[in-house]
Amino acid sequence: MSEVSKRLKLIFPEFEALIEVKKHFSPAIYLSLMLKIPMSTFAYPSRGDLLIKVDIKRGEMPKVPKLLVGDVYYNATEDAIGISLNEKEIYSRSLIKIGSVLEGLNLLANINKVTPVKIVSV
């Protein structure tokens, strides 16, 4: 039986957060991401969201019409995982929902500069 979701811990210098990535949103992105875990990278604020560089280089995929606060998405243009910090309509096929934040959303929202992060499986 193959796994359908994976919990990932985001370890920042001053706190930790927990996200869940679900395979059914995009199996290709899910598998590419799982092959990179564990990884050390960086997070940065961008247009009201938080992006985490992942270097998996996947193209555009079927999209969802809306992202809610706490949704986790893949941004194909930036090659990064995004954390939605506000609700938004999606007009681009380069933003693909892949999961949600389980713990630490308020702490993630306070990141205001480039910050190192380690991503590990739990």
C-alpha cells in the first residue's frame, strides 16, 4: 500500500512548524518532494505568503480555484513550497495546492526576512 500523505516538520532557528502534504493533489510534485527530504533550504516572504525553496522543478499542473489561510501549495514559477497566509483566488496554473499547515501558522506568518529552514519527515 502506498502512502497518501506525509507530515513534514519545518525546523527554523527559533521555532518549528508542522505541515501535511497530500499525494492526491499532485502525485508528481509529492513524489519529487519526498525524494528531497530531508533537506536544508531557506524560507522568504513573498507577496503576502511565505515561500520555501525546494528545487524540484515541476511544471504547471491542474489547479484549485482558491487557496485558504494555512494551505500549502507548490509554486512552479518560484520552484518553492508556499504557505498561504491569506485567502486568495488562483488565476495561475503555476500554483498547485499540495497540503495544509497543522501547527505553527502564526509563527510562519511572522517571518519577515530570508530564514534558513530544515525540512524533515515525521
